[in-house]
Amino acid sequence: MMKLSVRKPTNQSSSPYCRSKSKENVVMNMYWSYYLKRIFSNKLKLVAALLFFYFPLQDMSYIIRGVKRGGAAIYPFLATFLPGTITNWGQRLLFWYLPLYLLLLVAEDCIEDVKTGYKNILVTKWGKRRYVTHNFIKGFLISFMVLFSSLVLNLLMAEIAFHGGYVLGASGMEVEKIPAMQAAYQSPMLTNCVYILMACFLSGMVGLGAVSISMMLPNRFLAYPIVYFIWYIPSTFKRPIILAIQPFTEFWMSDALPAILFVVGINILAAIAAYLKVMKYDPV
């Protein structure tokens, strides 16, 4: 009698590819839990993160107090943080010193790990390539997400608190005469969302550059001034970087394109230089 052989189903999860992906996910989860724990256990880093929420809330409370004192309620889209229609001191404090907050939040641990020798442990455990790429991802994502969370929360609060507002930041005649303002006022929610995404993207690039320079130069007296100076340069352009993150003005976002390209380009170059330095010249 002929015997029928039954092939056992192959276990896809036991394939080398699946095992490597599973291992990578475990490492990533360990890394993020390790990093978040460092933020919440460090008061200075925690303060730096909370400042991203404090400045928009303070600006909005100022506008609300003005309405309570008898001022007219403005349109919700103008009460958000980025336009700075009524007050912009919080916006200035946040974006003028953005690199300093991000250095504390995402790059300080690169300097600490070198001084304590913990970097050698991480590199031995994860490998140089993974250590560098994880720091790049951390620098961009955390810098992007903390500002994104703050600005989206501010946008939702403005829509609720100033629902029914009727005062424009400019006269109808001014809006009609200026194409950029006319386009922005026709789609205010879309305009706010686009500028929020641009602000968060630039924040992510600054965070990436801060991590990169801190890995190349793990010294606060070198890394902090360099990162801040790189952010200061595009603010001196004829069309400064602030135009890329401030909606409802007479300027188009594209007017700040040279400043945007500078921020993106210089921080990508910093990341490439940091990668080559760590991979080729670091002893461990």
C-alpha cells in the first residue's frame, strides 16, 4: 500500500527574516522605553517638554482675558498660536530658543552617555549603525511630535474657546488686496494645518541636527552654541524662517523657501557627518 506523506506546515514566524524583524522590534521597544524613562526622570528635560505646551496656553489665556475685559472675540483661526495676531511673546520665546529646548530634550543624552561611558555599553549592545540611526529617529520624531501635540491641542482649544468669534485681524479691504492673505482667509483651517506641519517638520530637522552635532561634538560648550547659531542664520535672511511658520500674513510660505532649504540642508549634512564620524572614527 502506498503511504501518503503529509507535509507539515512551515512556521513562517520561525524564518530568519521574521526572527530578525522580531528582534529589531524588541530592540526598538526597549530603546523607546529607555529614552522616555530618561525624559520623565530628568526634571530639566521634563521642563523643556512642558514649555512647548506652556507658551501656547499662556498666549491663549492672554487673549481670553482680553475678551473678558470687554474686547471683541476674534475668529478662532486667528486665536491660534502660530499667527500671533494679538500677542506673540510666547511664539518668540518658543521659536527663538527652539534649539535650546530640543538640545535638552533629544540631544543632551548623547553628551551624557559619552561622559558616563554608557555610550560604549549601548554601542556594544546595539552596534554602531543601530545606535546612530536610533538617535537620528529619536531626534526627529520627538522634536516633531512634541510640537505637533502642542499646536494641535492649541488649535482645538481655539476652535472651542472662540467659537462664534467675528473679528478679523485685518480689514476686508486689506485681505482683498493681498493675494497671500486672501488665499489663507478663504481656507483658514487648511492654512493652519499646513503651517503646523511645516513648523513641526522644521522642529524635527532642528532636533535631528542637534542630535547629530552632539554625537560629533559631545561637549555642551561646543554643541549648544553651534546648534543655536545654525538656527539663527536663517532668521537673518531677507525672508526669514519665521515666515514659514506664521500664517495669515502678507507673505506666502514659499517666500521663505531659501530659509527652509537652508534648515533642511544644513541639518542633513550634519547627520551625514555624524554618521561618518561615529562609524569610521569612534573607537567603539
